[in-house]
Amino acid sequence: MKAYRFLTGPDDASFCHRVTAALSAGWELHGAPSLTFDAVNGRVVCGQAVVKDVPDRDYDPAMKLGEL
């Protein structure tokens, strides 16, 4: 199975730590990061897609992708 996640969050160190944690858990970057401006909260929001090959598992919509 190939798993996909799209990580989002404010453009700060916590977002970078979330991406770093995913990479350390075997996830790989998928495509370029994205940025947008949240005018309501006055901040930049980041997004980064990550993918991971998970052998010997079938997809189940109930699975928690962050725990793979």
C-alpha cells in the first residue's frame, strides 16, 4: 500500500518539526510545499504532501495514517 498525507500548519518551527518527524518515520516528500496567507488570522499557512510505502498492509479508511 502507498499511504498519502498532507501536512498543514502555520509557517513556524512546529510545522517544520512535524515534517521532520514524518521524514524520520519513513515518509517521503511528495511534490513541492505550498504556502497561502490566512487573512482572518494574519498568518502564512504551509502545506506539504508526504507518501510512504507500507508493505503487507491493505488500505482501510479507519487506519490512522500518522501511526504508519
